[in-house]
Amino acid sequence: MTSTTITRSTARPLPSVTTQVWATLLAVVGAVALPQVFHVAGASLGLGTALGETLLPMHLPVLLVGLLAGPYAGVAAGALGPLVSFALSGMPGPAMVPFMILELAAYGLFAGFLRGVNLPTVVKVLIAQVAGRAVRAVAILVAVFALSNTTVAVASIWTSVIAGLPGLVLQWAMLPLIVWLVDRRTAAGR
């Protein structure tokens, strides 16, 4: 009889603290640099910031570091990425920074928690995406209804999901491949 419960994998222990710190730093750099590349490409194509808002480049390194280096690295990269990006480039916009911090920190945290769970990587990504979007939705609802924040609309919860669908699909395609390549390389001792 086979078990259908989700079990923690003992084959993938967390990397050393030093590795987690370096992975976090690399993910923060990626979370700052990738959106800039997408915004420059969008501007040169006459799309403005739409390319970045559609393909969600800041999410990729955060989810990846959670999946590879664990929840500490994931949550740190998720919280620091939007902060550093805003400090250096003014993006994301000031009204969205707190929501992006919460959403991306949740992405990294949940991806990290799922790191050692025996599930296909695409399922781990999907669970982390749903959890991150749920955290963002709750934060927006609290901001609007409990704190009377008028700089963000409740409708942005749904519109950001619709606008970001291509980015979600990109994450489903790229992240499992990258994790597989890293695992394969690690198993080969390189």
C-alpha cells in the first residue's frame, strides 16, 4: 500500500548558512536587476512598464531562492527585493511597496517550506503563488477596509492576477527546469 501523504524529503537538507546568505544576496540582485531589464525592453518596444507587470520578473528569483535555499533565504529575499528596488529605482511605486514586500516574502517563505516536500516543483510553485497572492489580497483588504487606505483599490487584487497570468505561466515553465538543472548539477558533484 502506498502512502498518499506529503512527506518531507531527507535527500535535500538546507544548505549551509553561508550558502543561504549568498543565495539571498544573489536573489535580491536578481529581484532588482530583472525588472529593470524588462522595463528597459518594454520601453524600447513602446510598452512602458507593462512587460514587467505582465511577466513578473521580480518574483522569479524570490521563488527560486526559496525552492533552492529554504524559507529563511526566501523570506529575506522576498522582503528585501522590493525595498532595495524601490530605494534604487523608485519601483515598485510607493503605494505598492508594502504589498509587494508581503507578497514576495510569502512567496519565498512558502517556496522554502515546500523545498523538502515530495511534490513536483511546478506544484510547489503553484502553492507558493496562491499563498503569496492570498497574503497580498488580505493585506490590501486590511489596508482598504481597516486602515481606510485610498492609494490602492480592492479591484487591484483581481486585476494584478489577470495581468500577471503570462508571468505565472513563465514561472511554471522556468522554475522547475532551473531547479532540475541545479539538482542535477549538485548530484553530479559540480
